[in-house]
Amino acid sequence: MKSLLMRTLVVGAILTLGMAGARADDVAALYKSKCAACHGADGKGDTPAGKKLGARDLHSPEVAKMSDTELFDITKKGKEKMPAYDKKLTDDQIKELIKYVRALK
């Protein structure tokens, strides 16, 4: 009985870790497909499109002090030259992208 319980826990942990890794890969791919053209792979906005549009450096103190709610609203509704993604991304995808951006180094 203990052996079965232990195997169940190990399999559950492996599946959970695997899914977390897959989600991280999905969010990275989503960032690459929706954000990187302007904000760059590193989030600094140092791309031809980013320079042309004045994309924000996602590491800047100005962006860092913004709340997740503010970033969510800007991503969803758009602001200035930032397009709205309400028809292209789900709320959960936007929230995951915000976590991803906060973790960019």
C-alpha cells in the first residue's frame, strides 16, 4: 500500500513538473510570437520595429513600477502605439505573459 501511494505521488509530481515546463515553453513561444518583434527577445525594445514605434523597455523603472493590473489593461486594451490584444489573447494568456515579462533578465 505504501509503495503504491509513493508511486502515485512520484508520478503526480513528474506530471506536474512536466506540465509546468510545458506551460513555460508555451508562454515563451507566445511572447516570441506576439511581443518580441517590438519589445525584443530580452524585453528592451531595441528592435527595428520597437525603435520605430517607441516600444517600452520592459526592464525600465517606469514599467517595473506598474502594477500587474496596469500592464494587463494596456495589453488587453492597447495604449498609444501598443495594439490591443483582447481579441488575440485570453485573459489567462495575458496574465502569464506579464509573469514572463517580470521574469525577463
